[in-house]
Amino acid sequence: MKAASITLATLLALGACSATSPYTVADTRCNAARHQQLVGMNWGEVFLPPNLTVRLIDRNEIVPATSNPGRLNLYVDEKGWIARISCG
């Protein structure tokens, strides 16, 4: 929790210093077309808004059937590279 607070404070400070958003993708709800640019990036290098609901899914993981149209699903490999995205 403390690390998340520090990360959020850092992102907010960076945002105040620059004219552009510190986020890789600034949408706060899943938008498949706009979030598609995340494919091929490493999860550790992606900065998403804190109010965007994200679910990381390992390639060998069984995904629960719960659906949330605003949630961004990131399918990652064992090294954290994003292979595909979906909403739900």
C-alpha cells in the first residue's frame, strides 16, 4: 500500500511538471482500440491511470467468467510482455 501511494505521488508530481499526461494510455475505462498500443510492451513499463480497473492474466491462467466492460484485461507472458488485451 505504501509503495502504491509513493508511486501515485510520483506520477502526480510528474504530471504537474509536464504538459503531457504521465500515463501510457490515459483512458479510465477500457477502450480496446486505444489500449491496443499496449501490446508488445512490458507490463512493468506501462503507466495506467489509478482509476482504470486492470486484470493481469498469465498465459496459463484460467480466467473467471466475470465480466466488467470497463475493465482492461492484459494477457502477459512469463516475462511480463503484453501479448494481447481485451475488455471485460
